[in-house]
Amino acid sequence: MGLPFFARHTCGSVFDIRPEALAARGIRLLLADLDNTLVPYGVPGPTEAIRAWARSLEGAGVTLFILSNNRSPHRAKRFAQALGVPFLGHAGKPKARSFFRAMEEMGCTPAETAIVGDQIFTDIWGGNNAGVSTLLVEPIRLAGNPGRYLRYAVEQPFRALSKRRSERL
């Protein structure tokens, strides 16, 4: 789409992403936001459903890579290790640097990489900055932080237009 705040694809959750569809598009690396994308904030480890989804990605030849802005030095590491996938924590999204670092580490190009996340101004903007395919999911849960409500309210016009313009995946 070329516009920084618009996702190329939208879906309800990561479970709507079909690994074989990613592979058919040449995607070998799926960068994934952690909090409110894979699990709700505060959930310490991967659920069985996330484990099964990660295995299905691997079976399709797509590597899952956690790319999290979480400021805790241990959050992304513990989660990724429990899932058996690579990660970068405190990534600094939307800056493209961490996207390029992940791609370099995994030997992938932007054309072979996608990002899935729940936030326009970090995940989608960062993915577009790095030239990777962008997938926007609905946040799992907003409860508990008034700032999240404000952030998602500001994102609503971009979410609505992304949904309207979304390419089928």
C-alpha cells in the first residue's frame, strides 16, 4: 500500500493467518509482536494454541520471530525460549533498525518477511518503514491501561481504512 499507517492485511487474530498462504507469497520469516498480539499483557508464557500455531508456521517453512517493544529485559526472552523461537526485546518499533537486525539474523530479505501486530503506530508503521508485508490483528484485550484505550482510539481511522483496503491472505 505504501502508506506508513496502513496495513496490507487485516484479520481478527493470529489464528486467522494461514501459514500456507504466507509461504505461497514467499514469506519465510514472520515477525510477531508479543503483548496483545500473541497473548494478553501479563500472560507469562505461550498458550497451547500459540504453540500449535507456531508449529503450523514451522511446518509451512515460516520462522516465527518475536519482535517486542516490552521494556522488561526478561519478558520477550522467557516467552520466546518457552516457545523455542528467536526474539528481539525492547525493539524500538517503529524504527526499522530492529526489523533489519531480525532479517539479517535469520538470513531473510524484506520481500520474504512479514510483521503481525496489534498496533498501527509501532508494528505497522515499523513494518512499512522496513519494507516488509504488514498484518494487523485486533488487540486481544484493552482492559487495565487507560493509555491503551486512547492509543487505539487514535488508531481507529487507520484501522478502518486498512480493513477496507486489505488484501486477502
